[in-house]
Amino acid sequence: METATILPLEKAASALAGGKATGLAKLLELGFRVPPGFVIIGGKPGELAEEALKAYRALGGKVAVRSSALGEDGEQASFAGQYESVLNVEGELAFRKAVDHCLNSLHSPRAASYRTGGMATPGAKQMAVVVQRMVDAQAAGVLFTLDPISGRKDRMAVDAVKGLGEALVSGRATPDHYALSRDGKAVRTELAGSEAVLSEAQLAELVARAKQAEEGFGKPLDMEWAFDAKGELYWLQARPITVAAGDLHELDSCPGADHVYTTANIGEMLSGANCPLTLSVTGYGIDYGSQVMWHAAGTHPEVKKELTWIGIFNGHMFIDMIAFMPFNCGVAGASPEVACTTIVGEVVPEVVARAQKVSGFRRAVNGYRFARYLLRGEKCMREHEAAITRFSIPTPESAQESWAEIDRALPFLWETYKVHLQVSSGAAVMAGVLEGMLAKNPGTAAEKEALMSGMLAHAGEVISAKLIRELEEVLDHLEQIPDVEQRFLEADATEALAWLMGADSGRAGGAFRNYLGRWGHRAYRELDLQERGWGEEPLPLALSLRASLVGRRRTKARPTKLETHPPVKAKAEPPKPKSGSIRWALEKAKKGVVGREYTKNMLVTVNDRFKKAYRQLGARMAAEGLLAAEDDVFFFSHPELGRIARGEDAELSKRAAPRRDALQRQQAYEYPVVSIGIPEPLSQELPSESIAGELRGKPVSPGVATGRVRVAHSADASAALQPGEILVAPSADVGWTPYFNLIAGLVTEVGSAFCHGAVVAREYGLPTVVNVKSATKTLKTGDWVLLDADHGVVRRLTPDEVVAAETQEKAKNAKPGTAQATAA
């Protein structure tokens, strides 16, 4: 372009005008109040056109001169802060300098670095300049029409400062921060000073207008705004939010925005964020099992092919406790209070307040139907067990047929979930009956819970406990190998595994390979379809064996007792009830524990076959060019995989990379056990209860232990465990149990008396307390604690107690013949 062109803002909807000018022109088209101004297109430094000077004079007063580059403010690259703006420009000489300053910023080292770093579009090679009348700002700031951190589309974020917004965007001022719902209500407010910068009316106006802008642009926006001295709102910028990463809430499923959600119970099965395939398949399997039960009880008219009580937010699964209300209120013996206690461990008032009135007659009829359904549980278990031996998933050569075979097989997986939940519900009912009988005993609630957990110990042939016993046999054989240090303990991890799997490892290797043959389908987070079973990936199990063997050789890893705080002695034998009705309820409850663990193993067996089938599907889809990589298969729902396999949606396959990125970020979020309304992630700040030295939870396996804390957020992280430590974890499923013969006690943030960790802990006499809220944040690795699982208390030791504990630990671990050795 030979000469510069001057356009009024309302006519600047042109690519040559740059991103900033184009956004302002669109705002004017939508009827937004924008400071008057014009755009200089094709200008050159030192050659300001007379027409531009005329337009400047026509504006009058101070102006803002701002860069507007081609390629700026795009969806792929924003160039935010890379180019220059000059505010409060007054006088023609200052105006000339400001325009030149903006034009020259196109080639600044900062912008050049941004471009060459791969962030920009190729068009960012020309600079236009936006000139607008300055707003006498009383308050200014930025607004995102979605949460820029979490990606939540039901939230808006506003930052506000007094005066001009330049201090905010440049980072020189700390703003007021508001997280707002789409109706303008403040969800969270963080004020920089003693008084808020914005009023409620101003916040509501910002949100209402931003929603209109987002609708007009057709995409989420990053907007700048200012309220002038008269309180009038001006919009200074609108650009698409540049989000290269995946949408954290793309796959959210919300049964009800005002419902009550919990991570309890489901957090034991699938803690943390989950891949899209697991959300699609496992999530519905869990939901389906309860739908069938409710339908059988007469409280739900149909079984739907969609999620009804499983909520998905930010990749995490939650139980919607309000969705349980028709069942809890419509069946004799059930109630919102019982449901809360069974799932969460305590009554949730917000759930009880939503109780519905159902006639006594209807409750009695439904109660009879529900009892019949539960009584059929054992028969269904045996029939389905036989069916599992015949079940397989064919593996044809084409991706389309492979998907079709999995699709035809899925009803068998749903039925397996149904059987497991049917048997588990029977166990939970009997536990509730037993708990109700024991409630008449004297003592605190914690003492009654400890009494029940002690009575449930030694329930019989529990599969989860058998897993540990057979690992102990492998350890017995390893101890007999003279050069086990060189071959297994001190070798590289992969070399140690190779030795253990080979013939040179003798009986130990044979026992380990037999173990994998029987239990290779089990794993940490074993219902996650992305997680390989031990049979396919035995290294984590071998590492747990190494840690256990080290513990055996150093010490028996039993808790150190402190003279400074004599603990309540753990009961050697479970209490024997005298009442015949209690004996009956206890026998049924124990049988329920065994059945629950048995059907869980059945479920994991079937689920493992689907894991392998989906991996084979991923390999075929990658070979046919339908997916970029084999494990992309885990980043689509089951129906989406069908569309891709049939060639119906080639563009969909590109979603794997952003979803993979989203899952990585989602893993960092943690949620409270109970959320009223849509769950919000916990703050990363230390919880207030950490100030106190004592935490309380639910005792599920009696006994008392003293030891160092080891905080571990995953079973893999448990490889660092030392003998005699207290394991503190978000939850503990069967994948953690290989470490139970090493630790002195267990503390989890969620759980119940019937969770897998509690069942195994009781079988091995491991003191355990669950439902200790924020335990992984409050306690730190290396802390010394007293774990009193007779009363549900975790207490930090005093400095004097720590000294005594460390002294006893050194004496206990000292080798005979040293100065620290004791007579023992």
C-alpha cells in the first residue's frame, strides 16, 4: 500500500486493520459502547498522513494510541503484551511519536521472539494503529467469558483495578478478582484492598453485556473494559481466548446444577481424573447397576441409556446424592440419613432437606421388592460367574468390525456391574442393620464404629486378603535366595523384574509367575480402562515386593510404642456378640463382605478383557490411519470411536491431543468430599484444620500405631515407603494392598468400613482410619503421628514424643554389636 488509509472504527472490520481494530468494529456493530476513534492502515514510521492528524484533532482531548497488528488477537495466538500502546497522548508532537512507537513495535525483539517461537500466525507482518479518545476511568480491567484457568464455561472471571487498566495488564497492580456465574452472581471474591472496586450492579452489567458479546462473536472472549467517572461502561477490546490446550470441561455431565455431589465411595473405585473412554464405559457401567436396582425396587420407571446419578466435572466422577432421593424416600428401611452415612460416613443436611414424602404403603411394597432383589444376589453371582468362563470378545482384523464386536459385548460388562452392585448393596444393607443394633451400646460414635470394624475382622476367604497372602509366599521364597541383594534388591528395576520372571529366580520366580497368572488382571485404579493389569505391566508389583523385602530384612515393621502416650491396645480377637440377633446380623454382614470382594474380582476380570480389546482396537485404528497413535483410543468415548472407525468423522480424531493435555491438567485438581452445587476444586492453600494437631475420621480397622508419615497420591508413589511408616493417601483400593505388609498404619481421605482398603486392613490387623478430610494436605511426609484407630484420631506428636520415637527407632534398627544395640 503506497499511502496510509484512515478508517473510522465502525468501518474497520478488515484483516488489514489488525486484530484489535477488527474486534472493536465488531463490538460497535453489536451495539456496544466503544470510545470513538479511527484506524491508521499502512502507515510508516516518520510519515504520518495529514488525514490522520485531522482525525486526531476531531477527537479532541487525550487519546490512546494502540498497536493493531495483522495476526494479532487470533484464536491461535494473541500477541498479548507483545506490541505497544501509549495512553493519555496529548498534542500533535506526542501523537506523532506515539504512532511511530506503535509502528516500530512490530519489529521489536520481544515480538520477533514471540513469532519465531511458533506462537504466531504467518500474517503478523504488518501493523495498523488504533486511535481512540481516552476514557476518564474510575475503574477498569479485564473479563474472560470462561474461567481461563480451569476452562469452565459456566464461569466468568473479572479482574478490576481503580483508574486505568494498564497497571493491571502490565502486572504492576494487584486487582480485585471475581469468579462469577453466568447470571452475574459472585462465586468467589478476592479483594486487593479493604473496599471493592466494583459494585454488584457493575458486575452484573459486565456479565450481561459480555454474554451478549460472546453470542455475537460466537466464541469465548477476552475483553477489556472501563467505567468512566459517570459510571458508564465502555468496552476497549474483544479478542478470542487463545486456548491451545484441551477444554477441561468438554465432557462434563451435570445431573443437576443445584444437587449435592460427593467423591466418597466412587473415589475409592476411580480416584482422580479419568480418560474419556473410562468416563464413557466405566462411568455408565456404575450408573447402570444402580439404575437396575432402583427399577427393581419400583422407584424408577425405566433404565436409561445415559448417566442419571454419576456426575462428571473436570474429568472427575462424582455421586449425585439427590438422584438417590426417590429410592431413599420410597423404600422401607431406606432413608436420606442412612444413604448419607453409608456413602459419606456422616449425615449431609442439604441432602436430608430434599427428602420426599412417600406413603407408608408404597414404601412397604417397594421394600419387599428391594429385599427380593437383594436375596437373588448370590444366585445371580453364581450364574454370572459361570457365564464369565464362556465370555470372550472376538478380534477381527478391521477397526470397524473390532469396534462392532466390543459394542456387541458391552451389555455383558453392564451386567457384571449390575451383579457386583447387587451383591454389594446386600452387604451394605446388612452393615446398616448391624450398625443400627450396635448403636444401642454405650460409648461414643467412634467407639461404636471401632467395635463394628473389630467384629467384621476375619470375615472369611476375602479375595483382597488372599492377594497379600500369596505375595507373602513369594517373599518367603525370595528370602531363601543367597544372592537376592545382587539379583533383585540392588539391580536396576527392569533387570530385577527380568530376573524374577526368568528361570534363574527358582521357586520365587515360579510363585511370582503363578501369581500373575491368577491375579494379573488386578492393578491400581483397576477399573480405569487406560490402566494395564499386573499381568501386562508387572513392574509396579515387583517394586512393591522389593520394598516389602527390604522391610522384612530390616524390621518386622510394626509400630513403635511410646511411653509418653500409652495407646489403647488393639484387640487381639474380635468381640463376640452375645445377642442372637446381633450374631445373625454379623454373620450376614461378614458374608456380604466376602461376596462384595468376590464380585469385585469378577468385575475386574471382565473389565480387563475390555481393556485388552480396546487396546487392540487402538492398534487397528492407528494402522488404518484413523488415529495418530494406538493409545489415542482412550481419549474418545465409545460412541465417538464408532464414528471414527466407520469413517464418519475424520476431524474428531484430532481431539485426542487436546484431550490428552486436558487430562494431565485435570489430574492436579482435588475436590472436597461433599459439594453443594457444581463441585469446585479445593484451594491449593493449606486447610485451616492443619493448625490443630489432631485430625478425626472413621475408624475401620482397630489398633494403634505410631510412626512417620508417608504421603502418597498414587500407588506408584508408594515405592518410596519405608518399613513402619504410616501411609496417608487420598484413597486405597486393591492396588495399594501389596504395601500393607510394610506399613504400620493407614489413613485415607475417603472410604468406608466396606471399602477394599478397610477389608484387607482388618484381615491383617492394620490400624486404619478413613474419611480424614484433607489428610494429604495437612500431613507431610516425615511427620510423626499417633494413629489411634480405636477412636478415629490421627494426632501429631509433640516435640518430646518425636525425640523419644526417633530414639526408639534408631535402637530398633541398630545392628547387633554397635553402641546403639539393645539387649533385645
